[in-house]
Amino acid sequence: MEITKELVERLAKLARLDLNEKETVSMQKDLSEILAYVDSLNEVDISGIEPTSRSIIQENVFRADEPRKEDYFAREDIIKQAPARDGDYFKVKEIFT
Amino acid sequence: MKEDFGALTIRQLHQGLVDKDFSAVELCNFYLDEIEAKDKKIGAFLQVSREMALNQAREVDYSIFHAASSLSVLAGIPCAIKDNILIKGLRCTAGSKILKDYNAVYNATCIERLLSEKVVFLGKTNLDEFAMGSSTENSAFKITKNPIDLTRVPGGTSGGSAAAVASDQCVFALGSDTGGSIRQPASFCGVVGLKPTYGAVSRYGLVAYASSLDQIGPLARTVDDCEIVFNAIVGKDPRDSTSADIKSRIKDSELRIKNLRIGIPKEYFAEGLDREVGESVKKVIKLFEKEGADVIDVSLPNTKYALPCYYIIAPSEASANLARFDGIRYGKSEIKNIQSGRRPNELKMPGSVDSELIEVYTKTREKGFGPEVKRRIMLGTFVLSSGYYDAYYLRAQKVRTLIRRDFEDVFRKVDFILTPVSPFLPFKLGEKIEDPLKMYLSDIYTVSVNLAGLPALSMPVGKINELSVGLQLIARPFDEQGIFAFAKIIEQLVSSQSLSF
């Protein structure tokens, strides 16, 4: 699996990471090495095998769709940590023009 | 009395409090003084919560004054909490710059349960950033040193918790384990650490790394101490839909070593294992063979695929879990440094990759995350991306099924599986940090356990040149009771032999 500089740049965009030039180069090297290592999984015969997403079999958990007091946090505790706020709102850069 | 606190177990400390030999405040101050005296050298703590601890201790003393007989066994016991578990009112950094000044808005469930037992929280311990690593060297803030040898790593990612317990800066600690992050540092620092069955302990309030693998667990000096803490935090939690009912709580079970069936998987004693470590683990196994246990050679054929499997699945889940760190709702952000309306003449679609909105994300994350975190996010993004998903992620999930089945097959023949925790002794600081793959190989004996969701305990069974050797006990899902009973027997056998190699 060839890891090109373009692939790294595309992945960085997907991952929302602004990698600099030096990081892009070393990421190329690291990803190549790691992917070469995990490629050993290609040796395994997985025909007819179901994937596991849960190691321990579990059931869905349901409850009534009603607000519960114990689930509430103090709004101010949350909003006061906003990097940019406007009253009770989180402020963001423009999304629509 | 005061000088001996460090050697006392939870039950002994509890008795001392009930008998009024000393007060909870005295006990708390002892540990706060120990931290003051020792932690500059060791670096286990990211923050010490002096005020909180003393307030909690005072409340315990008040309870003792009024009703000593009904005091819970953990009341007044000072502990340390890994800094990826939320304690309301304290900072929670997850070892990352991006959460450097983040204040926890609520308590994790395990914290609430410990609070109801009236424990004392001494502070938050150091970890590899977002629980990614094997040495605690990936922390954005400081290096933690192995108390046994200050030139060596304490292991990771719960290195701070393990080092704090090992250096008697607290009585017990909580850590988290996704691929070995409780067991390996416990082994490196010579303490006991448990990774519970997946779902046994609620993950509510744990900063998520890989949601299908993460578990919170206790670290302590003795098996009994570990068991007491586990009992306090275990149990179904409506706020964690993956948490399970552990049907039989820990009772005093009669586990006898005679005819106990123990499996030794050959793949864990093969190439890659340091010869001396292998021999010392085998010496311990011989001890209970002598006591009448049935030691059986078994095979877990897909063992060599566990590490590659883990390093596809865990980074994938991490890339999803860490998407929330975007500089909008909390954490360190670049939003104030990105001027609006700088590109009036360019028709950049808002929301496009080059827009200011997206720049907030990309620049915030670039500055806030360390190199290992970025590596794993990139790896996860790659293996989940269209065109590669089937070949990597889906394949890894299928290999995970085979790994799980290997254990199911072996547990038809044996009750416990024993292996080394680490293929080598604690390595030197700086030794592996430059080579990611080399660092990943630290986890070869621990990751399979997380992939299969099984419970496993790490306990010190001897020393090689003063460095601790850890034994790993793996059991069937929800058989923590069996693990503790068996581990206590091993603890007695090992101490009666005082094994050194």
C-alpha cells in the first residue's frame, strides 16, 4: 500500500488536521510503516466470518423519551467554557453566506 | 503509627480509623505530605486537589465521630484518579494541551460511586495523551518516572496512577485500559492492576479513546485492595448503555488450587519474549503446579494478528471519538486567532475545506494534539475511508471474531489463562518514543484481552535486577471473582517463596 504525499494531504483534510510540511513527510513515513505492519491481516482466512463490533453480547437499552432532572448540568458551567460565546450561544464562524 | 501508613492495606487503614488510632484528616495529610516530598522526582500527579481532599477527610472524621461502626471500608482512604476520568470541580486534561484548562462539569459514574463510599481524592494522575501510548511519555505536560528506577518509564497509559501507588503517594488509584494501559504500567511499577470485563464498569465520565475496548479499573498494592475498589465501582449504569449486570457480586469463594485448570498459551512464550521474563513467569507457574494445579499447554492461534487488529480498530474508534475536539464548545481553540471576512474576493463556499469555519477545526487540532494522537487519528481516518474500509477495518473486525473464538475454545478446557504482561522489562525513558511501531510492540500480550472483552489482572511476581516482573491472569467474561480468588493464592505463594531471579 503506497502512501503518497497526496494521500496524506487528503487524509489530513478529512481528519481536520492542518499538518505542516515536516509533519506531512514524517506522517507519510509512519503511516507506511504501520500499514505495512497491519497488512499481515491479509494472511488470515476470514471467509464466512462475521465481524465483531461488540466483544460482549449486549442488548439495546431503552427508556421513555422524557427529560430527567438528574441528566441536567448547570448551563453556565458548560457555556462559560466556550472558546467564543454570545450570551447563551456558542459563537462560530459563518456557515452560510 | 504515622510512619507506617504506607505499608497498610485498605482494611488495616479502615480498622485504624474505626478504632480511632488516627483520623481521616491525619491520614490525608500524611499522603499530601508524601506527594509534596516525592512527586517532584516522580511526576505522577498533574494536579493535587488538596482542598477537596481535606474537606472529604473532615467529613469522614465527622461520620466517625457520630457512627464509626457503619463506616464503609473505603471511607477516608486517599486515592489518585487518572486524568481522563472526570471529577466535577477539577480540571480534566486527558494529558492533552487541547484540554489544558477544561473543567469537568460532572462526575464520572465510578467517581460518584467512590464518593458515596466517602473516599478521599488526592488528585489527578499523568497519562499518555488521550490514553494513547505505552510509556506515559506522550503526555503533553510532563514525564512520569518509574519509582523503582527513575531512568525508566512507568509504563502507560496509566503510568501516573501506577507510579503513585508504587511510590506510596496514595493507597489506590483508578486507571483506564484499552490495550493494556492498566496492566502494563502495573507490571512495570510492581503493583496490582485489573482490567475488568468489557461493560463491568461504567465508562460514563471517561474521556473516550476506543469505545469498544475502553474500561476503567483499579490499581493497588495488594489483590485484596484491588478487589475492594472494584466492588465499589462495578455495576450496571443507565448512563452507559454498554455497561452490564455483573450477576454474582464478589463473595468469599472457595477457589482451590488443586485441580484448578490453568492454560499456558504457547504463542505468549515464543519469539519476542525476553528470556529472563519468560523464565521468571514459568517459575511462578511451577509453584502452583507443585500445589496440584492442572497446568495445560494451550494455543491461541490468532495471537500474532491481535496487535495489527488492535492498531486498526482502536485508531478508527479514536478518530471518531476525537472529532469532538474542534475548538467550538470547549478546550483550547484558535477561533479568536482566525479573523473573519479575510477573503472577501474569493468565492470560497462556507463550510468548504478552505473556509474560516473549517480553519478553526484544522488549526485548533493541529496545535492542540500531540504527534501520537495525530498519527492515530490519521490512521483511523485512512482505514475507515471509502475504498479502504473493507480491506482494513472490516477485515480487522472479522479477525477480532477469530481472536474472541480462540479464547472461547480455550476456556472450554481451562479456567484461567496465564501469560507474561510485557515481553520485556521496563525500558529506559526515551528508548522507544522515536519509533511508533517499536512502542506498539509493548502491547503484544495485552491487546488480545481487550479485543475479546475479557477480564485480566496484572500482579507482580518477582524481580530481575530490582525491576518488577508482572504476571497476567485472564479469565472468562465476568469472572473477576475467580481472578481475585486465584490471584490471592498466587500472592501468598509468591511472598512465601520471596522469588527473585
